[in-house]
Amino acid sequence: MPGLEDQLRKPVRGMRDLTPELYYAVNYVEEKLTKLAEAFGYRRVETPAVEHFEVLARKAGREIVNEIYYFRDKAGRELGLRFDMTVPVARVLSYRLDEPKPVRWYYFTKVWRYDEPQHGRYREFYQFGIELVGSNSPKADAEVLALMARSIEAVGVQDYTIRLNDRAAMDRILASLGVEGSRDEVLRALDKRGKIPDDELFKLLLAAGVDKSSAELLMSLIAEPRPIEEAPDFLSKYDRDIGERYRALIKALEAYGLSRRLVLDLSIVRGLDYYTGMVFEAFAGEYKLAVGGGGRYDNLIELYSGVKTPALGFAIGVERLMEAAGISQMAIPLDYYIYPLTDDAYNVAVKIADFLREKGASVAVDLGELTLREALEHAAKTGVKYFVIIGKRELEKGVVKIRDMYKRVEFEVELNRLGQL
Ligand code: HAM
């Protein structure tokens, strides 16, 4: 039989099979990040992969709406796969209105986007993120930025920058340049900065109705990031309150020892439409794509619940962060592989296995189909610490023979001393 066509043996385009060595690498990162979030007082949340399409589409923004996996179920409901966790969390809080504020929730889970697959861009990927809901304080902004920074550090990346901007400030800046009606189109164009050449971006600005001198000014404003310390004075020129907010934020960031990691970058506008204030993206070392992003979305929850609720958060693209950190595969060796040479020995092997498992070890018992040599080869290939042999002679002596697969030495251990290795 020919079996499946090659193309059908591979996962669906843009998706990945996580075989154990890949899965354990993800799991390692998950453990680090969840431990960190828990230590900051965040609690884990999970929601269904499938949402009402209407919930997803309401405030996603034009580009993301096009990326939603959309379908109808058998009852004709219009549904979609979640493209992030911010929207589902906002939906949950829209019926859990009495949840004590501020709410600190985190997630490590899969999301789906019908994006064009390429390096670092998948159609199914993991996001680790947090949402801090119910606080408008700059200290909340600092906490979220600090947690994002610590998350990046937690997987071993020390060289990273967080680029920060403010949607409300951008509104004022665009208004000062006379850009009003086509604001969304201008923001969408700015979001392409770095992905398309600057002269093309300039043309997009003109096409969005920005006049030539304003477009030139805008290009010069977004050309270079500024040290974050300049943000209060710079932003005050456009809006005093926003400027002062950043003065308070920088103070709070200093408490975390974090301000040197941040720059004010007016080209960061973000593709999602629900942001209302601070927005940011994290870049690690030489890795070109953002490893994380987030911001304030003070109107999103109101859109679902009718109750005004300030909120912010971030999400990290787990696959991207892993790549930036050089974490790709992780084998988990088995503690013991027990090879009984006889049926009597098999009985003892199963009992020994249970005894060792009870002590927390991982133990596999040979199924009787491999020769000793084949079993040793299998153990060497799959990763085993101790290969245990029990035969007639061992049973009579009340011992087992153990081969330390790493040190390549063999020794005998009395049955009652097993588990002390
Ligand atoms: P986002 O910037 O759309 O924000 O996604 C967050 C991160 O997910 C990105 O920085 C990137 O690392 C990763 N990512 C995005 N698309 C892909 C893809 N196609 N393949 C692999 N990784 C990808 C959000 O999702 C917001 N919900 C973040 C947030 C939380 N804002 C407030 N709270």
C-alpha cells in the first residue's frame, strides 16, 4: 500500500508537530515563564480555542480580521479560532463583572492566525502573556513592562530592547500635522516601517492623504528612537498629561531597574485596533522580528461589558523567544530501563519498576521482543541513565546488574539497595 501522499504526512501549512524533543523544549520555557508569572501574583487562565466570530471581529483591526480562522459549525453558528488571548480574557471579564480588581491573569496557550507562513511566522503558535485589568496607574504600566522584561531574561536572553510608544500621543502628533480623517490608514502605514523600504512608506503616507511636508516631518520623527528619559518632555509638547504620565512611569520603572532597557520609538503603532495608550514591542539581540508586544486597551472590556475598565498586558511569541534564546530541542532521558532475561525475572522487574516509580523515577520495562543488544541500542538512542539487567543468576543472588549508560560502567546492586543510586 502506498500510504498517504507526502504532502498529507506533513502538518497543515504554517503548523508544527511537536514531537517529544520539541515539546519538552516548549515545556521547559513554559515552566520558567509560568513560575515567573505566579511569583508576581498572576493566576493562570484558559479559554476555548473557538470563539464567536462577532467577539473576535469587533475590535481586532482590519488586518487581523483577515487572519481569523473562520468557519460555521453544524448548527450554522459563525465561529473563529482565537487570534490572541486578550480578546477572550476581555470577554470573560465582561460577564465576571464582580472579579476583584485589579485582575492579574496569565496564559501560556495556542493561538491561530491565517498569516503568510515564513521564518518566525506560523499559523498556529504559542503565546505566553499577562493581562492586568482594572488599574489606570503608571505603576501598572511599569509592572507589565517589568514582567515582560523578566520573562525575556528568564529564558536566558540578556540582550534585548523594549520599544515604546503611545497611541494617544500619536493621535495628538498626527493632529498637529493636520492628519485627522485618515488616521487609521496612516497608523497602518507606520506599522509597516521596517517591513517595507522607507520610500515606499513615504508613498503610503501621501496616499493616505498626508501632505508632503507633514509626511517628511513624520518620517523624521519616526526615524530614530529616543532615550526613554526624553519621553516626558517630548510628549509634553503635544499633550501635557501624557508627558507627565511618562514621568511617573519612568520613576516606577527605575524601581525595577528597568529604564535602560526602554526607548521611545514613534514607529511602534501595533497592528491591533484595541490599543488606546501605551504600546510596546520587545526585540531580542539580532533577532529581526518582535518577540513580544503589548499595550493599554482601556476601551476593549467596555465594548463587551458596557462597563469602563482600564487594562493592559503583553504577549510573547513563544517560538520566536525560543529561537532568539537558542532553545530548540530538549531530550528527557529515562532513569531506568529494566531488561528481564526470563519470565521469573519479568515478575521481579515489574515490581522493581513500581518501587522505583514510587520514588519518583521514570522506568520502562522491556516488552520481551528485543535481544539484549537491541535493547541496549534502543536505550542508547532514546536516552537512558541506567540499564538494569535481571537474569536467573541475579535472582539467585538477590541483585540486579546495572549499566550506567553515561559512564559506561557496569556494577551489581543488591535488590534492597535499589533506588539509592
Ligand atoms: P501581537 O503583537 O499580535 O500582540 O502578538 C504578540 C507576539 O506574538 C508577537 O510579538 C510575536 O512574537 C508573536 N506572534 C505574532 N504573530 C505570530 C505568528 N504568526 N507566528 C509566530 N509568532 C507570532 C498580541 O497578540 C496582543 N494580544 C498582546 C497583548 C496582550 N496586548 C495586550 N495584552
